[in-house]
Amino acid sequence: DQQVKQNSPSLSVQEGRISILNCDYTNSMFDYFLWYKKYPAEGPTFLISISSIKDKNEDGRFTVFLNKSAKHLSLHIVPSQPGDSAVYFCAATVSGNTGKLIFGQGTTLQVKP
Amino acid sequence: AAGVIQSPRHLIKEKRETATLKCYPIPRHDTVYWYQQGPGQDPQFLISFYEKMQSDKGSIPDRFSAQQFSDYHSELNMSSLELGDSALYFCASSFRGPLSTDTQYFGPGTRLTVL
């Protein structure tokens, strides 16, 4: 039972354009969501997070949007850069609990120069 | 800034052997998590420790055990290794005190290959 789903295995965008990565979840208990970026043979790097009390969080070129009613979140990268090419994982947890993260399957982003 | 340290980075073992993976959390972090990532899969939660006590357990085989020590580092012990144990093993740490955010920071991982 995949509680966090990233339905697009891959995404290709042109440098300078917007990248939009999507994530859906099924467990209504999740209230804290995170995006991680991962290069091959490295550990996931934390990018940005959002609590369920918000619907938007922005950090530089990265913005995460949360739609609780649709159980959907998205990561926007503007402008996209070639160095953004990596696998992006969406993760969810129940805050104040044990903290274990449930990950989506990941989306491979390729930003073309 | 100091990050999560994992050792070794690579490990090759034979079937039925034993392996020990080590994790050193970010200073002042009190919680350690272990995840397993198989080829082409998402990371799966194995086990976590808060203040040296086990706080949660996921899909961790009985052949595996782990603990967190007084200096907050953690070790994952894997016995009777099987071919299917070949994977990337990540350790993550977080601070769960007041005003914490549940954000976990990951180490570089240990790639375990069982032959």
C-alpha cells in the first residue's frame, strides 16, 4: 500500500523554465511534508518542507504548495537549472509521533541546457 | 555545518556473514533513523531511536538489530546476510526537542553488497 505516490517517474524541462513535481498521499493523518533531492550514490538532501497548517512555503527558487482537501502537494522550481537534475522524493510524516518518513517513489528531473 | 556520518561507505559480504553499519548523527540531534533503499525503490523505514531508546520499528527483519549509544551514535547489526539485503542503507538524524520540525537530515549511505 503506497501511502505517498509520485506518479511521474521522470520529467524533462528546459533550463530557465519552471519544473513542477507532484505528489499525492492517502493517509489523512500526515501533517508534515518534505521534499528531498538525491544524486546517485549520495544520501537524500533536504530541500523544503511544509506543515499542514500552511498551503504554501517558499525558499528561494523552491516553492511547495499543499492542497489538503485533494491530498496533493507540488514542488515548483523556478528558474530550473542544469544542476537541479536529480531524483526528487516527496516524504510525509505525522508530526509529534515517532517521525518516520514515508517516501514516494521519486521523480527523476532532467534540466536541459 | 556538520552532517550525518556513516561508515563504511561501501561493504561487500558473503551470504550468511554479519555486517555492522555505523551512524554518527549531527551534533545535538537526539533521534536516529535507519532506512533501506533497494535498487529502483524508495527508501523504506527500518527502525528509529530517540534518546537511546527504540521509538519505532518498521519492516526490519529479525536478523537485524540496532541500538543507539550514550554518545547518540547508532549501529545497525545485520546477521545471516541474504542476497536480498543488498541495498543502500541510510541513516538520518533529527532533533525532537521543543520547537523541533521533524526534519530529518540524511547521511551519504552505506552500499551493502551481498555475494
